[in-house]
Amino acid sequence: MRKKLIESFLEKKNVFAVVGASRNPDKYGSKVYADLRDAGYRVYPVNNKTHEVAGERCYPDLKSLPQMPDVVEIVVKPEITEKIVESCIRLGIKKIWMQPGSESKKAVRMCKENDIDVLHEVCIMIQRKAIG
């Protein structure tokens, strides 16, 4: 079951938003953003503290993106994750991947209560490489 869910998140047609992408290439959000971009996904960096990530325009929030993402990849502190989930609910986004350390029980519960597919406790980069 979980393998199929991971595969559905990682379909190449999906557009991603990485919330927590950073200008600092050593930060995990930047590594996730670069990994998805380099793997050929359409991916938007989201961070309200910077205007650019890896030479690409960075957006302050999900509603500012030029297109709604299919998957929101979250790489922030758990209390911020909860706010991002609330935003996803308002915007109708139905797939959220919380990187290890970003999840909270409340955020996961909010996803389940709002029929949002949610992945947590697994790293997107490891899973992407595992399925090829």
C-alpha cells in the first residue's frame, strides 16, 4: 500500500513545491529541491525569506505559485508544517510529503481528516532513487 502511494507521489507528471527550499545549498530543503529538479520534475521553491534558490525564482507561499502543485514537499519545523497543511487544505492540494523531522501528529491528522494523501517518516530523495 505505502509503496503504491510513494509511486503515485513520484510520477513524473506531478508538479512539486518544496516548502523550505533555501539559498544555502547545505540546507536539507535545498538538497531536496535540487534533487527533484535534477531528476526532471517541475518543481517550485517556496520560502518567504528569499527571492531566489539555486538561480530560480523562489515564491513566498503556495498561493503565489504560477500553477498549483500536485505534491507539496515540506522541509520545515513541525509547527510551520501545520500552517502549510492549513494552506494546502484551503488551496485543495491533495498530496503532502513531510520530510522526517517536519511532521507532527497534528499535521498528519489534519491531512487524514481532509482526505489528503500524506507521506511522512520517509525521505523523498531516498524513495525517488529507490524506484529509479
